[in-house]
Amino acid sequence: MGEQIHITDLAHPLRSEMQRSALAYAETLQIELTSQSILQEASQVTGLDDFGPSDFLPRLELLCDEWARDKELVNLGRLSLRNKLVQHAKSRLLIQDVLNRHPEIHAVEVRAPIIVAGLPRSGTTHLVNLMAADSRLRSLPLWESYEPIPLTGESLLKNGVDPRYQRCEDTWKMMQSLSPLLSAMHPMSPDHIHEELELMGPDFASYNYEWLSVSPRWRDHYYACDQTPHYEYMKTVLKILTWQDGDVSGEKTRWVLKCPQHLEQLGVLQKMFPDATIAITHRDPVSVIQSAATMLAYGQRINRKQVDLEGLMSYWTDRVVHLLRACVRDRENLPAERSIDVLFHEFMADDLAMVEKIYAKADLDMTTLARDQLQTFVDEHPRGKAGRVIYNLRDDFGVEPAQLRAHFDFYVARFPVKVEVL
């Protein structure tokens, strides 16, 4: 078990020498946050110019405009956001190129996936990583989610490592040097199983951009739009990955996936994956918001001029309310025989027993080998291995837990989550 960590400088960060140096260096750069420059760089790197349907352009332009107008962003934050958009643009070119050359990919099936939905910080990450330890299931590691298609002509490194993996490893090491407590809150190493919403990135879609920066205009755009086309895009990329594995029919591959966004898109999710088994995690929303806001506040020390604790608490309280209202509204529309509610306190008490319940819904046997693989993962990844952050809503944010919990009476009346923050 790692050490207990209490971040006492959330509001007024005491930045490390590494952080100060990185911030100072970034201020010497000219960062062009425009759709034209991003698409041009992506084309130069890949040698490709077919981005496919152009409906993504207004979404890219909205993101560029919102972030370029954000006067509180420092250059290091702006650079990180631009790099993310360039990464998505490169992947879009590579995805379109593969589809142009291999239209048969569209016929690949994504069969009976097991999909985890639930609030951020509610056990979804542990659950998907645990099931991903079962060698019968195909999952999405972080490195592959960032770059699902290899660059044309790029070969393995001399040590046999995929250069996409190495780039992800280098990025993770840099993130750790700039934000050393991040691994205690949300590990993002290359092998870490990630969210498939990352595969919507090349379509410049998903609520993920809200996590990257303060993006209320993007949120409003997301709310106003049917997300079906973006889920279709994501599914197409899953087909490409299945095809790249050599499973041209999709018959041998069963995916295990997870994404908190699905909570407010259960109808779209079911339409896109009608044979999926869906496991929905449930946790005290106060604990979720306390954890998420702390993580985001910690990140703001290297991407914003000031840490806005009040703004973070207000925004993410509203955002979690939206996610949970949609879940309460749509939960009963999921087929009972292929859906299950996972209460966080029950899952933490016996995670393997909960997985066995999910497998029963998914018509997947818990074999001796599978149980051994899951137990090995549990043994090698104890909770708090990288340190355990001590969260304090009252001291750090000036918010009374009972007052915050009142926003969620509608939710706790439906799902008997255990109160964690008093």
C-alpha cells in the first residue's frame, strides 16, 4: 500500500522546479490554435490528405475557437490541447486511408461486447481493467486508443516495441514529471485499459473535451446533438482494430469496454450494440465529485493561470446531475437479461464475485484460468498501490457534503449507494 497523500495547495499551488521550467518554456512559444494549422500539420506528418466527410470541421473549429478565446489558459495548457487535436486529426487521416483501401472492414462485426458504464471515479476503471485480465476478452490499452492505426511505413523499434507504445510511454513519463500525484488518482500508463470514447476523438466528438479544458460551449454543442453518428464512428474504429488483429469476421473477438459518457447515452449505446451486456457502476455522487474536482484542480496548476475551485465544483456538480438524470430516465429500457447494476461498495468488497455476476449476464463462464488471471491482476494491482489521495470536500472546497448530496436525492432514491462522505 502506498503512502497517504493530502494535496494542501490546491487553491494556491506551490509549483515544482520542473513545473515552473515547463511553464516558462511554453511561454516562449507561438501556438497557433486554428483548424487550418492543425489539419495541415496532420497531413504533413502522415502524407495523407483525405479526411473523409467534412462534417467534423465545425466541431474542430468550435474547439479551437473556444480554447483560443480562453484567457485563463497558459501556453503549456494551450500546447497540450493543440497536440491532442493534431493527434486526432492524424488518426482521422489514417482511419480514412485504411477504410478507403479496405472497404471490407465495414462488414466486420463487433459481437456481444461487455460494456461498463458509470460515473467517473465510480470503479469503472478498476472493473474494466480487471475483466481485461481475462485473456478471452479484447480490450483497448491506452497506447492503442491514442493511435489506433500505425503510421504508414513505420516499423517496430530495434527493441521490438511498437513506436506508438513508445510515444505513449514517453508522454506518460512527461505527465508524471509534471504532475507526479496523477498516478495516485488516475494512472495512465500505456498498458492501462482506456475508454473507447477516445476512438471518437478522430471524429472530434464526445464529452472527453470537457475533461481536457474548461469547455462550456462544447458541452452545450454536445447536449444539442444526436451522438449516434459519433458512436457509429467509434464502432467503425473497433471494427478496424478487430480486422487488424486478423479476425476479419469478428467471430473470435469479444470486446470489454467502458466509458462514463454512456450513462447519458444508454439509448444510443443500446442501438449501436444491441447484443451488448451492460454493467452500470453506482457510487455516492458526493465522493465522485470530490475526487474528480480534486484531480482536475491539481491539473490546473500547469494549464491555467489560476485554479478555479468554485468553478470546478459548480460545473461538475451540474455535469454529474445531467449524467445521473439520464441514467435514471433510461435505465429501465435496458434488457434485464443483459444488464446489471454494480454498487461500488459491493464491488469493492468482493470484486471477483461481481465480475462473476456480470459474466453470468454475458453468458460467459468463469473458468479456472479466467479466475486465476483475474486474481493475479487483483494481487498485482492493490488499491492505493501508487499512493492514496486523501480528499476533503469541506476543507479543500468549502462545500458541505450534505448540501451537495441534496442535488442527488432523485438518484439515491433509485440506487442504494452507500454514503461515503459525511
